[in-house]
Amino acid sequence: MEWIDVPSEGLTLRDIRRITKRDQAESEDIRKAVEAILADIEQRGDAAVREYTKRFDGVDLDSFLVSPEEIDDAVDIVGPDFMAILEEAAANIRAYHERQVEQTWIDTFRPGVRLGAKFTPIQRVGVYVPGGTAAYPSTVLMDTIPAHVAGVPSIAVFTPPAKDGSVNPYILAAAHVAGATEIYKVGGAQGIAAAAYGTESIPPVFKIVGPGNAYVAMAKRLVFGTVGIDMIAGPSEVGVLADHDANPVWVAADLLAQAEHDRRAAVFLVTPSAAFAGEVEAEVRRQLEELPRKDIAAESIEKHAKFFIVKDKDQAVDIMNLIAPEHLEIAFSDAETWAKKIVNAGAIFMGPYTTEPLGDYFAGPNHTLPTMGTAAFSSPLGVYDFVKRSSLLEYDKDAFTAVADKVMRFANVEGLQAHGLAVRRRIDE
Amino acid sequence: MEWIDVPSEGLTLRDIRRITKRDQAESEDIRKAVEAILADIEQRGDAAVREYTKRFDGVDLDSFLVSPEEIDDAVDIVGPDFMAILEEAAANIRAYHERQVEQTWIDTFRPGVRLGAKFTPIQRVGVYVPGGTAAYPSTVLMDTIPAHVAGVPSIAVFTPPAKDGSVNPYILAAAHVAGATEIYKVGGAQGIAAAAYGTESIPPVFKIVGPGNAYVAMAKRLVFGTVGIDMIAGPSEVGVLADHDANPVWVAADLLAQAEHDRRAAVFLVTPSAAFAGEVEAEVRRQLEELPRKDIAAESIEKHAKFFIVKDKDQAVDIMNLIAPEHLEIAFSDAETWAKKIVNAGAIFMGPYTTEPLGDYFAGPNHTLPTMGTAAFSSPLGVYDFVKRSSLLEYDKDAFTAVADKVMRFANVEGLQAHGLAVRRRIDE
């Protein structure tokens, strides 16, 4: 844990980047291993996927596709109580994301000039879902539902099988609820390769979203260009704006909820009250002892908890805007007024009862959010990530003739005479 | 030039990827050279920028910032006639892009539950503009105006100086018209590094847009994560849907307007009429002889012109959707009806007079468009590239209490007990 006494003139973006820097998990070794897997699967298709699945997941599969019976079984195992919770969460996520849907339009801008934008869902997407101990059905909902709301006709989930060839039932149940059209038992870099290039049994997708380990992240980075990707997610993080009006027990609990995710998770408290920061630190240390994931949370807190002591609430907002946290909790009273001054944050949780885990599971806004300061230039995952625009242009003969000379002048200035000729040949006709 | 007789059952995405494949310009040597420049500028700032500018651009600069007097001089050199054309093009671009502005909203979804989205412009962006022979004022307008319309308060242009320390006056004039707030005489990988990391005299930006050579593209790829980037643009391309209703002279001229851009530019004609394709080919060969940039256009046509002969217009649309061209001209009669069936294209030009150069310079929609098939998953540059969203969430005590149990159940299923405790401590209070 580090305390930073912010000087009265504030800090710069370069200061904040240095203070909040965490190592990237990438390495040259991982790059080479992943490059080899990608090339092999692009070349040899299903046979290569089968071999890697045997090697890395310890199971020899004849078919990668999850059957309807396996999904029915998963729903039974999950049970009606939790299925109802999944359905309710899915309904909340759907309701929020429906507000992001945009409509194709075309308008007459001038006589004879019609311009517009056509919105089309991406025709097929892949959702990567990690397996093993980190099986998060909430992430399946959050990554799949926006694609479904966008109208993507074909949504394929890729997830690693267990040694017995099964998939975690909570993942299957969540994928089913969220509207996935296929689920493949292919994980790791081989899953990303199969999605991007396609194989004999797996049609290729146009975009891949979802989190994964360092191999998955590297594979996504390397297939980017052939397909779209959502983002290379860093470890999770929360920023809290609070002073003595807030409850230090609750603030500490929220910091620990973030810290338990990952040894590299980061928590940022920005407060005008050193006394309040002291109370939160004491509470963090006390509550840590009660956590099953104490080891992970303790390492995150030790290395990546930063408490900034500032001169006033306005400076607190300035510092938080430089941090650009993935999650921001505003525990100042009158949270909404302070939210108006926030320019950089993935999601803003306002008021004492809007604890961050509400957003992870249930409220509706997406929990796949920009990390590591990237909220300064990027957005939560949304319907807009599964839809693309095509510009629409139509000039009639008169409108064309009216601007032809200007277009030719422009082409001439840029030294592109064939551009000018494409115009001139229509005039000279 | 290659003719492809499409079989009656059509082609697959993998077929199309193979047929339309062009080499990437990247190399391991370029990566290493650029990595060294980035590290050096991150470390040594202005001194390193000055050295690289001396080495690569042949000029020793004391200050990188373009002065108001230099801009005034540029406006004089460009002259009132072309300034008026620039202003008119800028007004058209502004009018179209204003349709992309979105408003912050927050609504009550259930009693005690308020959710919304806050739209904030990125606080500072860099626009890269290549120098030398490829000085395109249209690109300055297209890359800068959406940022300006988005409300980005600080827009810095980076462009390489000539040996005498000057910048092309058309670039300066266009940057001025478009609303750039600063222009720096720093190009190449050193320009991208200065923008991403900042130096003593150049504040860092949060996102970098704009085209460049292989060094610039590699630098953008490597700083991605520290800052946002628009896209790694490939060589330009056009697809044309046409049959005997279209004028082969005009179609040929449009193909050549694309081909003159770049030896790696690609043109795709998809037509149900082999006879029409033959007329277009003959016209292309005839018109080629008249072009000042004949060498470039001829190489592009020879290597990267693909004429697909299909069984009917519906199959033509299917093939074009697999190609996902950057620019698409629909020269079938009743273009708008056919446009409705297009799912993948950067910009759609409808009807015989809507030649692609209209869109390059003047009509208003952006000319920075997804290339190399990426229109299947990405969009034209727009205001949305300069704005990001923050989700807004607020639960009051009652709304929180009503869902607390469900959130704890979810946390428990995912094995994240500290998430559950963040909820429980608020209930137990």
C-alpha cells in the first residue's frame, strides 16, 4: 500500500501513469508459442485443434460442439433457483443494452444529395469464456447479450473442456440464457485460432470478445486485423472518491471486493481526509483476515493499493480523471453533482448503496470495462461493439454537376489525376 | 488482373480471404527500429525528438510548434479560391458528422434504480498527417473535424517538416480550417512517440488517428494500450456492383481512381455479365495510358484487380458481402434496393453519378474507412471514435436491499466472497 500526498498544484498525467503502472503479462516466449499454434490451426484445421485440446486440456474430442442434451443437463444441475437469478440478471442487462440500439437513416442534405448511415450487426461473432476455476457465468451474460441485442445472427461461444470432456454447467446455462447459437469445447490460443480462421467443423467469425489468460490475450492480439477484437483487458481496478461522509467499513469492503480478483488488481482511494484514509486502511487490514481469497487480495493491496490525499474534492476529481479507473465509486454526498465533473471512468457508481458488485452481476450496464487508464479513450462493451456502420451517399446528376469542378480542383491539389478523370468523364459524356 | 468464375453454389469466406489477400508491409526489422525510437523518446523527451527529426527529416528544429504566422502564410499561399473549397468541404463534413453526436442520459428503470450513460469527449487527441509527396489536405479534414464535432478540447496535429523546416501549406490550411488547436513539426515514429508519451514541450494525448507509412503504422500498433488508435489502415480498395445497365467507361475510370493510390490498392468488379466485364477491362487498359500515375495504377490493376463473374445479382451481393470492401459503388439500376442487402462495406455509393472521389473530398461522410475486409466488423472514422461512454448506476437503499440476496448468490457461485461481503456489510449495518 502506498500513500501519496498530492501537492497543491496537483499531479501530471505522466506522474499518474508512473504511480499506477502495472506490468503487462506478455512475453516473447508466449508470443512464439501462440504464433506456432495459430499457424498450425490455420493450416491443418480440426486435426490440429484436436491435438492441442488433447495436449492442453487432457481430453480427446471427436466433436467440439456442445449438444442440446448437454445444455439441458447443465440447466438441471444449476437448478431452478439460480436459473431464475440468471434470467433476471439477463433481463436487466438486456433492458439496459436495448438503449444502445441505433437505426439506419438516410436524409436529403441538399436537393439531389442524400446521405445516411446503415447499421448492420456483425454477421458472426465469437465469445471466449475461460474455464477452470475462474468460471464466471456473469461474464458469459455480459459478453453475449449485447451481441444478441445487436441482432448478430450467429454467436459462437468458445470455452475449454474439463478432462472428462464436460463444460462447467454455469457457463453452459448462462450461454443458453444469453442467446448463444453454438458452444464449442475449444479453449486457449487454439480456441481463438479456430474462431478467427475457421476449420472444417467451425465456421470463422468476424470478431472475438471476452477475457482469457496470457495465451488467449496474445492470440487475440495476433489475429486482430483478420478479425476484430474487443480489447486486451488488464487486471481489474476500482477508484473511490470518499471523505468523512462515507462509511469506512463499506469503502474497505469495496476495495477488497476488487482486490480479491487478481494479484495485479488495483484499488485507488482519493480523499481530502487523511484521517478517513487511515480508518479505511485499518478496516482493510481487519477485513482481509476474513477472506477466503486472502492471499490474492493481500498481494493486490500490498502492491497496488494507492491512497491519494488531496487538498479538496475538486482536486480529488482531477486526480481521479487522470487515473481513469475501470470502476469509480463516488461516496461523496451529492454523488451525481460530482459525477458531472468526471471525464474518465468506465462505470460510475453513485451513492453509498451502489456497491460495485451490483454492477458485476445484476444492474444491467456491462461489466466488461476499459482498464489500466484506457477509460480515457474507450468505452464499456456494448451493442455498438457488435454493429458496424456503412456510410450511404447518393448524388443525382444535377447535384454532381454542381460540385464537379471543386472535386476536380481538390484531386488536382492532391496529385490524383485519375480521381479527377472519374469526375470529368461523367461531365464530358 | 484475375477473372474468377464463381460456381453456382458460391464461394466461402475462406475462399475470398485467399483470393483478396495482400501482403502486410510490416517486418521484424521495422518493429525493432521503432521499438528503439519509442523507448528513447519516452526516456529522453524533446532532445531525442530533435535528434530523430534531424536524422530522418534533415532539419534541426528549436521549437516543434507551428506558429500563427506560419499558418497565416500558408493560408495566403493556398489562396482564397482553394480556401473557399476547403471551407465548403469542411462544412459538408461537419454537417454529416453532427448527426453522430450522442447525449448523456440517465433514467429510472425501476423505483430506486437509475441507470444511464455519460458521453465525454476524449480530452486530447493527436492527428497524424503524412508529409512529403502524399500531402492530403482532405485527410486532415476527415481526421480532425470528427474530433472537433465531438467536442475534443485539445487536438494536436503531428506532421513531418520539410528540409527547410516548413510544413506543406495545404496541410496547415486544412488543419486550421478543421479546428486543430496545435500543429507540431514531428513526423514518423518519433511523432507517434511524442504524442503517446509526451515530452517537455508536447503534452501527451489519449488517442492517435491518421494514416502513415510502415514506421508510423508500427509505432501506432506498439503504443496501442498506452493510447487509443483508430485503425491500422491497409491499402485502399473499391468494389463495384455493375451490369450492362452501367457505363463501362465510368466504371473503368472509378477502378483506376482507386488503383492510382497505391501499388497495393485493390479493385473488385462483381458482375453477372462477362461481356460487361470485358468492356470494363478494355476501358481500363485504354484509360491507363492517359494517367500520370500510370506505373502505380498499372501495378495495382495487374496484381490486385479481381473481376468476379456471377450467376445473378443476388450472388453478386453475396460475394461483395464476403469481400467487405472499403468503398462500394452500386451501379445496378435501383441501387438503393440493392444497398439494403449489403451487410459489409465501409461506404456505399449509390447510382451512376455518385463516383467514389465525391466521397474522398466533398460529400461529408468520412473517407477514413475500414480496409482489407475489416468492414465486416468495423466502421468509418466518426465522432464516436472521439467520445467515450461511462456507465451511470445508482441504487437507493430499498432497491439495493431488494436484490442483495441475489447478488450474494451470484458472488458465491463465482467463488468471490469479498464481493458478497461488500453487499452483506451494508445489510448488516
